[in-house]
Amino acid sequence: MFDDKKIENIEEAKEKWTDGKVKKVIERFPERKEKFTTGSNIEVDRLYTPADIKDFDYEGKLGFPGEYPFTRGVQPTMYRGRLWTMRQYAGFATAEESNKRYKYLLEQGQTGLSVAFDLPTQIGYDSDHGLSEGEVGKVGVAIDSLKDMEILFDGIPLDKVSTSMTINAPAIVLLAMYIAVAEKQGVSKDKLRGTIQNDILKEYIARGTYIFPPESSMRLITDIFEYCSKEVPKWNTISISGYHIREAGSTAVQEVAFTLANGIAYVEAAIKAGLDVDDFAPRLSFFFNAHNDLLEEVAKYRAARRLWARIMKERFKAKNEKSMMLKFHTQTAGSTLTAQQPDNNIIRVTIQTLAAVLGGTQSLHTNSRDEALALPTEESVRIALRTQQIVAYESGVTETIDPLAGSYYIESLTDKIEEEAMNYIKRIDELGGAPRAIEKGYIQKEIQNAAYKYQMEVESGERIVVGVNKFQIEEEHHKDILKVDPEVERLQRQKLKALRQERDNQLVETKLNELKEAASTDKNLMPYILDAVKTYATLGEICGVLREVFGEYEQSIIL
């Protein structure tokens, strides 16, 4: 972009400026810190110039939106054509309560649904299982059978909305329920749009809602890939999730590296199962976090897009451009929300929203101000949604594509994040890939170290968190927070008892036995699970059969 002579002149001028004006000012007014860094510990220079990107290749590193390497976005017109999907994550208590919340959010201008499931559902237990006690409907909606799913989407036409479901170990069962509900509405599978998270590797790394051992879990995932590539072609079959890796304490660089390493593992598993990369890769999607370090976050998304495009083209020899596109959903950072002065969280979420939009997200969930205290109230959810809408319609940042491109700092930082993330991926490859690196505890240990460093910085005051370790105030006990009625668990158990009395239990048993037999072979399990779901076999019964065949995973302790 600049010839060698001009770069040399710029470097000399910067040195003169540093030794002259800057030095004089610092003698009178010292800088706040000796060393400035991003959240990923990348050193931040005082000033960036063309010298910091002197070998910059515009076509090779940036190109144009909608074209390889997709650094500037996956769509040629980005938000000038269509805004991101505003998809507020919601679900609590019963299917009836959650259905009301979904309809409220759609009335307020939400453009996609995002389903939160309670912990028993996430680990494949029915609400009347002993291990479910005290957790039914607490952090999401309780879904025990197709009957609950029918209520959850009652009055919501599934050919008109895009639905994301945050479900992993039992993802194949919840997807089957969704397909069955659509069929009851008269909506064919080929018209369904949405995403299942279905990312089990990050559960072993950072979250813990796994059921089956890795090999069996990967088998279920590739079964979904194969089935949906033929039967549900508009469905995103996995959302490879960096979000939870970041929530566990990783840096931005680690979030990119470990997420893409998991993505590589899923692609390899699908190819090993006999699928052609261009048959399934266009329906892969990703899920990233948005933190407070605005410029690092923007650079992170750009680096992730470019890195994934190169991996798919060079490593997996993908031919279809859509296979190389990193399409992603973003959620603002729950771990940055504070119980102290919760209204401050509105500002944090606004910064994070800007990061996601300036970074080119395809859909976005904005957290509510009171989520460090409880599930969000309707008022808090509305403010969170309005944050997206104000950025979309009033800020001006959607009028042009990738508006921070060309910034010496942004381009330098994008390059640095890509480089450091690739170094991590190479190390994971040396260990035998993501599953082996997880088994050895490498990824978990790296995240633990980053989380510890961050916490020490907060406790020492080196890192300021407003309202927590600086600018504190005396606060009254927080009122008006949402509480899930304990009666929910009793009602859900009653519904299950009634369901088991009303359904054809002999047919249920037949379909569960057919599933058990199929699970012992290499057959695709999706059709068998769909058949079982339609008889109103419960989530717990279906997962129970798979537990019998596959066993359960027990995590080793990483110290």
C-alpha cells in the first residue's frame, strides 16, 4: 500500500514525534500505565501508522464483502440489504409461560426465536426424574415431550420464523420434536429455518451439559448433518460455539482458536462418516461472544472469518464458496454483567452490540441488565431489544460495510489475532486434534490460566470493573426481579403423568426398541428418533435408551 521509501519516512517521523512532543508531554503528565494491552494480552502501541501494515495485501487479506476470504463480511451488501436477525434468547418455567414471552418479543419487533431449555432438558432427563428436582424451569423452559413442544410454538407459524435452539447433548431429540410440530402445523421440513447448537465438544471443555462419550456424541452430530443435508436443507445443523469458551474465562484469541479447532474436528468427523464437505459445510454456523474491548472484538470477528475461509479452502479443499463462509450468531457477554449497579449493564451491552455489528454478525442476542441477579423481566428484555434496534436504525453504523476496515490498528490487530489463533490450532493439531487436546486437558488448562489472570487483575485493581472495584455506591436490596414459581415443577410432573396415561404405551415401547436396535448399528438415528417422538415418547425415555447403548461420559479432573 506504501512503497519502502514512504514507510521509512513515516517510521522516522514517528520516532521524531515520540522523542519530541510525546516525551515532553509524558514528563509532565505520565501515561496511565507503562504497558497497554488488549484482553488477549496483545500489546497496544501508542499510535498505529502504515508502517504497522507495510506488507498489507488488500486483495489477499480483505477483498470484498461476500467474496473470499470474507474478512469484510459474508454478504455483498451486508446490512444495507437486510439487518441481522434480532434473536432474544428466552425460555423459562413451562411451555405455556415461554410461549407468552415469545409472542411478546415478536410483538416488540424481534425477528427470530431463541429457545433456552432448563438443565434437566439439557442433560436428557424428564421433569419427574430424581436428578431434576429443584431445577425444573429454572434457567430455561422444561420440555419433556412433543406435547410441550406443541404448546411452546402454539400460534407461531414455523414457516414464518427462524428458530435457534440452545441444546447440545439431546439436540437430535429436540430437532425431531421441532420437525414433528412443524408437520402438525402443515409445514414441510424443507421450509424450516433455524439452528441447533449441537456443539458437544465445548461442553467437555467449558460447560458440562454432556451425556454420552465423545465418539457417540460425534456420531449423533454427523447423523444430523447427513439427515438435514437431504431433508431439512435450510437448517443450520450446528452452531460451533466460542461463546461458552469465552464465558469460562478464555481470551479473544483463545475463543477464536478453540472454536475453529472444534469446527475442524466436526468437519473431519463428517468427512470420515462419508459426507462430502460441500454437502454439509454450507450449513455450519458459529456462535461468538461480544466483550467490552470494542476494537479487539471487531478485529476478532474479522480474523475468525478469514481464518475459517482459509482452513476450508486449503485444508479441506472445499469448492463451494458457501462452505468457506463463517456465518455467526453473537451474544453479549453474560460474564461481564455485574450485580452491582445493574443499570451499568445497559451501557456494557451497548458497547458489545456495537462490536458485534461492526464485526459483521448475522444474528444477535443482547443480554438484559438484571441477568446477573435473575432471569430478566419483560421491561429489561425490552430495553435489551431496543438496544439492538437503536444501533440498527439510529447509529449510522449499518449504512456502510465494515466501516473500520483500513484502520491501521484494526488491520494490525486482525492480523495478530489470526496469527496467534493459528498458532493455537497448530498446537492442537500436534496433540491429535480437538478431541484429543480436550482429553489431555490442554484446552481447559489454557482457559483456566487466562481466567485466573483476569481475576487477579480485577482483585489487584489493575483491571477496573465499574461498580465492582471502583466507583462503588451503597445499594439497596434489588427488587422487581423475576422468580420462577416452585409450583412449575409439580405442574410439569402432573403433565407427564397424564401424558403416560393417555398415549399408546405399547407403540412407544415398540419405537424405543427399534431405536435401541438401530443405535447398536451404524444406521442414521434421526428417522428412529423422529418416529419415537411422534408417539409421545419422552426426552428422558429416548435419552435413556441411548444411555443404555452408548454409556455416559465421566469427566477427568484437570488441575
